[in-house]
Amino acid sequence: MNYGVKMKIITLNIKDGFPPSDVAVANLEIEIDALSGTETKVIKVVHGYGSHGVGGEIKKLAHSRLMQLKKQNKILDFIPGEKFGEIEKHSDFIINNFPELIIDTDLKNYNSGITLVFLK
């Protein structure tokens, strides 16, 4: 990652190279730690959704770990792609802080292969 560039939103593909799920999620957590306190406030995590569209191991493990990180107050929140229809409850926060997400095609398509992670 190039952290010299100030960006509010980055995309992180944790399935790139088809790593084992524990390695992919460890890489996600490393990036979350590295980006905490920087200008980046949203990570659009590409984790895939399994070869049959029913939820792959990387996705399941990533969501489980993100729930733990939220409970530990290390991230603000996360929204799985298949829950983007529920984004209305986050709409004021998103409109005020990340208006570029409103036109994101993944948000419009309920992409279950991605998750938005909101950093502190």
C-alpha cells in the first residue's frame, strides 16, 4: 500500500492470489492497524463470496474478525455487501463523510463479495 497518498477510501483485495482464509484475514487486520489514525477512513475489502455464491471461507472469517474488532472498539463499523440495502441507517454518516460512496457501483449492486470497513 502507498500510505503517502492521502485517501479517505481505499480498496483492499484480500483474496488476491487465493491465500488461505486465515492469512487473508491476518492481512486485513494488518492493514486496519496500519491505516488507523490516517486520512483513510473506509476500506472497501474485496473478499469474494465463494465459488458457489454462498459465502466463502475468507468472507466468513473476515466478518467474524470484523465483529470482534468492532466489539474491541478498533473499528467504527462494517457493512457487508449483501446488507447495502440497509445502508439507509448509515446514510447521514455516509453522505456527510464519504459522498463518493453514494455513486459506488458495488453499493448499488449489493455486491456480496465486498465489505466496507469504517475506521476510527
